[in-house]
Amino acid sequence: MISLRELTVRYGATVAVDGITLDLTPDKIYGLLGRNGSGKTSLLSVLASYRRASAGTVTVDGVDPFENPALMRGTAFIRDQLDVTTQDRVDRVLDFAGRLRPTWDAGYAEHLTDVFELDRRKRVSALSRGQRSSLGVVLGLAARAPLTILDEVYLGMDAAARTAFYRELLADYLAHPRTIILSTHLIEEVADLFEQVIVIDRGRLLVHEDTDTFKARGVAVTGPAAVVDAFVSGRTVLSERSLGGVRQATLYGGLDPRDVERAGAEGLSLAPVGVQDLFVHLTSGAADGTHRSEALR
């Protein structure tokens, strides 16, 4: 069980993480979403014990993980920049990971190097950008750490390699459940993997809920402008766009059966909004500078 209470991370006068309170139950795949500079990596660095929080607390099963060797051995934090010696060969990097991680599966690591066509004799410095990302995936998945954090690990991987990564992640998670936090900008590609969605914006927690619940909160209403305006009045409107006399409004908040019946009677069409579209709408600043989170309170 991971618990954050008023967690804050500052860099001088800059507040990267602003008082986040959050509980993560074990053995789920979490999608951590946020725009560049939203504080995702700072938050993950604290969870992985790479840095101490400026204020607030983080506990894993009730214990502070910072400089706790037992907990740190059970946490794998894989970033887009690998934390390995670039002059080492791939097989040496994997061997070191095996000695570091008590849950390491050498056979699975070998399988993954075959899947991603990694030459174990090559030095890390000789790998392409995509191959380095694949090595990061091997280190993250084969560790089978109780807490596995994958922060933009796919950078440089082509579509085929990313597809293989998603396939391996899901299959191995089902066989060996653990807590996986996946930070990504390729939301549309991986949204189906998420059991829960966490959205942060400007260092603040915007959303934390089951993926299906999150998806159900978004609906696009399309029809004659005047009819759409009347229908959405009093609701949380994330965005609007018009073409001629037709308007589409994206709403945040589910519709009850009476709303759906009314929409049909008034000639309005309703369509679901994907995780990526919802994320974009929620984290886009309003024209007057109002933070989206204010509209959701």
C-alpha cells in the first residue's frame, strides 16, 4: 500500500509537486498522465526513493521508503535515460540487475532480449536510442519488482517494439501481479492497459479513479447550436466547437437515463470521449487562465 499525504516537491522557488494526497492499492496498473512540466517525474522520483520530499509524507506499507534498502530493492524505477554505465555490455548490465533484485527472472530477461533483438555483447553506448529503451523495458519487466515504475520508457522505440512492450507488460503482469505505474504521453496506445488513471496538472492532483469510471465521465454532445446550449446549461463544459449552425460540446460528468432520453428527443447525438481526449480537455488552460481543476470541484 502506497500512501502520499500532502506530498510537496520544490526546486528553489518552483513547486513541482503541490500537496498531493493519494493512496495506491497493490497489484494494479496505474496510468500516470500529465503534460510536460506537470510534476510527474518529480512525483515518481519520490516514490522510488530517488529524492526526499520537500514536505508531506510518502509511505509504503506504513514505512518511509527513503534510504530503506529492503524497500528500495523491491522498487524498479526505469526512466527514459537509463541509470547504467554506458561502457558496460548489455549482458553485464543484466547480470548486475540480477544480483541487485531478489525477484529478478534471468530466463524472462533472456526471452525479452530475444523479443527486442538486443545483442547482449554490445556496449550500452553502441545501442541506438530505441535499443536503449528496449533495454530499459527488459530491466523493468524482468525485475518483477513489487513496485515497478516505468517513466516514458518507450522513447525511441518504433511501433512494432512498442506493441511488443505492451503485450509483454500485460502478459507478465497477469502471470505475476505487482504494482505498475506507467507514465506516458502515448495515451491512446496504452489506455486499455490502465486499471486506474491518475492525472496531475501543474503539480496538483486532478483525477484519480478507475479507468472505466473516468471514461464514463466524458460525453460529446452534438447538434443545433441553440439546442446544445440549452442542454449543457448548468453542466461542466470542457470544450466547445462550432461549424455553421452545428455545435459540439464536451461535457465532464456522466448523463443519467433521463438526460440520454432528452438528448434523443431533441435530436442530439451523444458520443463517448476517449481517455486521451478527456486528458487533453482537463489539462488545457481556459482562455481566462482558470485552472481546470477549479471546474471539477
